[in-house]
Amino acid sequence: SQTIHQWPATLVQPVGSPLSLECTVEGTSNPNLYWYRQAAGRGLQLLFYSVGIGQISSEVPQNLSASRPQDRQFILSSKKLLLSDSGFYLCAWSKGHTSSYEQYFGPGTRLTVT
Amino acid sequence: SQQGEEDPQALSIQEGENATMNCSYKTSINNLQWYRQNSGRGLVHLILIRSNEREKHSGRLRVTLDTSKKSSSLLITASRAADTASYFCATRGSQGNLIFGKGTKLSVKP
């Protein structure tokens, strides 16, 4: 069966510090991968998606970047965090990129920028 | 850009009652999905309904789709305290990918 992992689960970082969040998927190959951010009590904002190794699409210009160094690894990074980067970050995977495919979510990372 | 919009934003009911949540969308779709999110957790897929389907059931869940009104509803029958969660609809965005609404926060009181 497929599983998706995210770490860390929670993170408190000062403004201006770097960020690296990691997501890995097990039990499937060539997944489509997604990073979302969810502000408190709000919906999901798609940040990045990837349909293959080294292929990253950005949905919203911002202070973050993403990389996919391996087939089942997706990393979200920032060189200098802003207060507005605080939120709940969710990684997800799907078998296909269109809306016909359901997405499977990781447990999320709660990021607080102080 | 926002595609699906759920209403109400929040819903509070007693255990045993039915809960109905609605989703409206703007453009044509091939299908519509509903997800559930427990507080502080990831989303879990509940059900997918295709554009040529009008109603679909899964356990205590009943989803309807009205493509002429561009709307869908999620009904949870005989609700339980464990159903307390946020519920999201998801539809096709302009790039063909899946995009999520802002969700309905359901509270079921024992």
C-alpha cells in the first residue's frame, strides 16, 4: 500500500531563517506531487506541483521554492522566512494530474514563523 | 483561483441529526470530489462523483450533483461526534488540476 510521509510535524523558526520541509511517498512510482499551504481556518492554496523528477510548476509567486531530486521525494524550501509564511503545509500525491484523480495527503507540517 | 465554494462555512448539529453541506462551482467539470479534514491533519478523500452521475452513496454519505446549477451537496446521515471535521469540495481548475474550496466546518455535539 502507498504511504506518504512529511517531516517535521511542527516547526518554529525565526524570521529570516531558512526552511526545508520534506515529503516522501512509498509504494508507488512516478507520482504527481503537490505542496499546499493552509492558513488557519482556510482552504488549501496550491503552491507547487511536480509531474516528474526535476519538473516543478509554481502556482503562486512567493518566498518559497520546491525541488524534486528523486521520484518520490518533494522538498519545500525558503532561503529567508517571512512572518506570512506561517501556516499548515500539506504534501499530497496522485496517480494523475487532472481532476479525475483523487489526491492522498500527508499528515502536514505546522510552521510558525516568529 | 477559487472554483468550488462550500456553504455554510460552519455547521453545528446534534448527534443523530443529518448534516448537509453544499458546494457551488463556476466552470464545467468532469467530476467533483469531496474530502474530509480532521483538525490539524491531512485531507482524506471521501467520494468522487462524475458529471454524468446525479447521486452517489458511500455508507452514511450521500452526494448529489446538479450540473445545470453547477452545485453539489454532501449529506451525512445519522451524524456522530466523530464526524466533526472540515469538509471540502474539489473541482477542476483552469489548468485541469484539482482545486479545493474553503470548506465547511462541521461540529457534531454528543
